[in-house]
Amino acid sequence: MAAAIQQHWKNLSISLKDAILTISMNRPKVNAMSIELLNDLEQAFNHASKNDDVKGVHLRSNFSSIFSAGADLSDMYARCAKRDRPPIEKFVFDTLTRGVASPLLCTKPVACSLDGHAIAGGLILALACDYISMGTRKPFLVGITEVAVGVPFPVVPLEIIRHQLDPQLAHRLIFDANNISSTDISIRCERSETPDDLAQKWLKMMKERPLQGFQITKRKWWQDVEKLIGSADEEEKKEYFEAVSGDDCLQAMKKTLKK
């Protein structure tokens, strides 16, 4: 693990202290989910799973006002405007899916500090964690906005949302596609003015417990979602490509980028 920490992480800051691996997203300006950030997240969580020195993982942002704005819309627009299907499929059904699912695939307890805007894939990443500590010092925006620009949901992110949120809230976030205040959202979390401290406290409690029982239970909790990773069929991929490469979707993304 020491070698993993010392390696150059382009989009993450990583540290190990008292058996807790802290992963801080650090991609200016809004932790938009590029291929590189998503790959870094998957690799960092894989390191944590495989290393016995790590008893828990703390996922957070290095930016005070934002957790993550989700997939990089400018990159997505450029990719879709070319109407080149293989790179779109690779990003959505492999890189993006595995990146946002990396906390749930991790065999160690994962706590997330949510203390800034969490939009689209950013919120899904947080929901894939075992524990969420939500900041209360200032309100921030939470939302799942893909449908607003005509981007349909791949099955894995959709199932993470449905798995973790109350059905009425999940439906509202997905189909209204509006951002709402963190003070108005009721998700599975604890709230604190110092969410990093709360996350660390939970991880300290978890690392004192036998790990194997947690691992078996976590695997069973997520088994239905895990089975879906890498299982997208030709029909789903074709349907997705036709939607995101259509003129209506491209115009909606372009309009949003101009704001």
C-alpha cells in the first residue's frame, strides 16, 4: 500500500493513517468525472480491498464547496457529437459504471463526507458508500440531472439509486431532474458541521469489529447490483447510443454547457 500511496495520482490525494485510507478527489474545478478520475477511483478502492493494512476508506473532496459535479459534460458532448459508438459505450458501460460503483465493490467499510454539491454521478458515487456524513455548515445542491439533457440511465447507476433511496425520492430526483437543497433531502446519512470528523468516527468504530462478518453482509447487500456490472446487452447499448447521439440530446447538452 505504501507504493500505491506514493505513486502519482493525477486526480486524487491519498493518505493512510491509523489504518484508514483517505481518498480525496482533487480534479479542478468541480471533480467532474473524467476517464482519468474514474480510473483513479477504481484503482484506489482496489488497492484498499487488497491491502490488509487498510481497515476502512474515507472518500471526500479536497474542494470546500463541491463533492462532484458528475460526468464531465464537455467531454460527454464532444464524444457524443462525433457519433462514434465504441468510445461512448466504453466510457458509459465500463469506465463510468465501474468508477461510481467502486465504493460498493470495495471489501472494506467506506465512509463518505458529503459537504458540497453532489450532482448526477457525484451523488451516485456517494450513495455507493456504506456510510454518508452530510455537512450542515452551509446548504448545497443535490440532484440527478441526466434526464434534463436527454441522457438515459445505464442500469447500474439506476439500480444504485433505487437500492439506496426511498422510491418516491428516487423517482422525484430522476424524473424531475432538478437540483434540490441538501437541507430538503432525506437520504441515508448522519449530519454534522464537521462531516470529516463524523466519517472518521464511524470508520474508527468499524475497524474495531471483525471484518469478515461485515464483508459477507456487504456482499449480500449489493449482490443484485454487482451482477449487473458488465452485463449490458446489445439492445441497451444501442438504445443508449441512439439517445445521446440524437440531435435533441446534443442540443440540450450544448445549451447547458453555455450557461
